[in-house]
Amino acid sequence: MQISEMSLEQKIGQLFLVMINGPVLSSEYKEHFMSTKIGNYILFAKDLTDYKSIRTLTDSLQDLAKTTCGIPAFISVDQEGGMVTRVFSGATHFPSNMAITASGEASSMEQLGAMVGLELRALGININHAPVLDVNNNPNNPIIGVRAYSDDPHVVAKMGVSYMKGLQKSGVIASGKHFPGHGDTTLDSHLGLPSIEHSMERLKQVEFVPFSAAIRNGVDSFMTAHVSFKAIDNEVPATLSKKIIKGLLRQQLGFEGLIISDCMTMKAVKDAYTTEQSCVMALNAGIDLICLNAPPDIQSKCIQAVQAAAIDGKLPLEVIDAAVERILRYKQKYQVGHVTTQPQETYPTHEALADKLSKKSITVTQGKEMLPITGQKFYIISPPPVRTSIADDTVTTMDPFCKQAAKEFGNMYSEITIDPNQEEITSIINATKDYDTVLYACYSALVNSGQIQLYNALKAEGKKVILVSLRIPYDVMKMKDADCHIAAYEYTNRSVCNVINVLAGKTKPEGTLPIKLH
């Protein structure tokens, strides 16, 4: 369909990328999409079951879009790897970005991106909200962390660009995020508005480097950050800022591709504006696609608000047309809605690469002389694998680290809560009273201070502590006197198995820290 043939309702429907809420397209959502002409969808873990059902779902969404809108749909997902993975059946669970950098396998990144693209394309998914191009240079960042490749902007650029090239060559649009950068924040934008107050010169030297590199190398989409950049626009977050979207990204950096908002129901924007207001503001700022993880009533209100703004001139028609023209151009470029390959449940060669990367990522940062620990008497402690941020998805069923390690070593163990209280800490101290050494696996301890208090209590009792960081290596900064420290970068069955193999001396640790622990 040509843009000249489209009604205002059809055009506005193309500007939204919305949730569907389940593995089957319900009659409620089907009727809603038919009435609103919404033409693009974002899928989450709750929508994605087995690989055959996923393809059935995406085919049904494409049929609906073509019938209702006359235009095939963008169908997107957040398939970053590590703890931010939505698809498990029909897709390989690759390690986190920071783990991959630690593995020293930068040369595998384009191949990895191509593998992910092949898998997603076969499932009927045509946009991946990846790679993460944020530079994680703030140890207290609660939302990015191991989702970033490194704290070095040039490493992030190299890894992200390689991944992007592979993904796009396989027929899936890479949507690098979160422009202009979410790495140096101490607040999760799902929960409030983070602020970055660095000068423009510093932003050019650090935050902008990976995004600029991606533009030079042909990235076709970015997702924006709900972050306030005081040096550019001290009034509104990046997603709503004309100065940042049109001024910086379009004019100064010369980006001509698709610009997708982060979800417009996140508190970083929702606390200051209604969702309807922020949608109109974002489109005026230069956003092409509004991401909306919200039920049909909110979706309808946002559609109505955009229509009203278009009719009364608050949202110029030329702004809408420019966004729709880009959307149609990239749907044509990627032959959206035309998928010839069939999905598989698993991909053995892809799994082999994931195994290799995970194995090589395990990093011993201090106390290497204490390994291996086979045959020693020690007590094992860990929390369970749980979601630590809204960006994470439900962790797949797995035993906690302590139980898996106890099976290997035959030692006693205790499973602690993610943020143990004083009563629980006292109980653990009593349980470990006859042990000189404790194998302690922590998980996002920087934001769960009870884990740090437990560590301090163990050291106060004179224990030797072998510390395993099951997610962010920065945890050791609060536990610097650990007798040994191992960084795993994620809490998955694959990483836990590889850490245990290192502890048992079955494999040697090969990883190198991608960040500075200062």
C-alpha cells in the first residue's frame, strides 16, 4: 500500500507497537486490532510457548494485519541473551552480553547475531530490540549491568556493531538501545526518571560512541531511553525530546532509520504525563513507533489522543507521514510478513556456540590459588534464581546454585532469600559454625543489601569465603576481602554448571573482566 492511499486511521495504526497478552490471539484483542487498525506487535515470554505455537501466533498476527490494515506487521521481541531472553523454544539461550565479552570471543559476534536472526525470522519475528549499546560505567546501575558488553565504549561499539550486522543479514531488524545511553544511571527507568548530567563533550566521548558506530555501519533502528540528559534538554526525557530525537539523532548524527520508543507505560514518563500525552509528545519529538505494553483500553485512548492531535494540528500530518513512510520502507526492505523458513525446536550448532561462550566466560578475579576446592569441607549458600528487574523475564525452572553445587561436592547447603534479614543471617551463621570455608554465591547483592550483611557476618566469624557473583561482578566491590571471587555474569543452568566445573577443577577459568572493579 502507498502512503497516499492510506486513511488517517490507517496511518496512525502503523505508529503503534503493542502487546497482545497471551500465546493465542484472543477474540477481544482481534476485535480491538480490527477496530483501531493497529498494525505492529511486541511479544513477551507470556506469549511465547513452544516453537510451533509461536509460529502459529505470528502467522495469525500477520494474517490479521494484512486483512485489517492491508500492510504486514512488525513483530518484535527483546531477545538480548542472558537474563533478558523471551524465547526459549525455537531459539538458543545465549549468554549475557557481558559474559560474551568476558569470553574473549569478539570474533564470534557477527556469527552469533546471524544465528539469532535466523531463529527469530523462522519464528515470524522481524525486529529484535538488541543489541544493548549502553556503556555500563556505573557500578550502581540497577537495570543495565550485564546487559551491557562493557564499561569501555569502544568495546561496546565493536561487539554491538558485529552483532547488529549478523542479525540484519539474517533478515531481522536490529534495534540498538537505549539511545542516547542508559549506562551511567542509578535508577531503573521502569520505576522513575533517571538523569545524566555529564557535559556534551563527555557524552560524545562515552555514551554516544556505540550509537555513532552503529549508524556508520548501517543499523536500521534504535530504541530510545526514558532518561533525562541535562546537557541537551533539561525539560523532558530523551524519548519526548525534539532536541534529542530530531536535533541530535536525526540532524547531528545523521540517522535515517526507524526510531522506536521504550515502553510508554514506564514510570519515567508516566509519572509526569498521561500515557496519551506522552505518545503525542514522542511522535512530535520524532519517534516513529510507539511501544505500548498496555491493555486494549489504554491502547485505544492513545490512538484517540493521536487522532485528536492530528485533527487539531497539534501533531502535524507531515510528521505522521514521515514516520509512516519510514515504517513502510523498512517493511518492504525486510520483506516483513514473508517468511519461507520453518522453525526448529533446537539448533545444535547454535547451542554449541552458546556452550563455548559460557564456558570461556567464567572469570576468576582474585584468589585463583584456592581452586580447585574438591575434597574440602565447606558450606554452600545461595539465593534462588529470581527476577531482579522488570526487564528480566521469568527465570526458567532450575535448581538454585547451592543445590546444584551440593550435588557435585556432597556438602551441606542452605538456600537464602534474595535479601536476607537479620534472623536469616543469624540462622546461617549458626549453620556454618563448624566450617572454616563457605562457598557463597551472591546475586545482585548491590541492590539486596542483606546479602552483603550476611557476607560481613561470615567474615566477622573468621570464615574463608569463596564468592561467586551470579550476575553483576560489581558485587565484589562491597566484599573486597573475599578469599576468592568468581564472576559468572548470569544465573542460568549453563553458567552454574560452568562455575561448578571451575570450582571442581574440571575446567580452567578463561574469562577476562570486561569492566573495571573500582
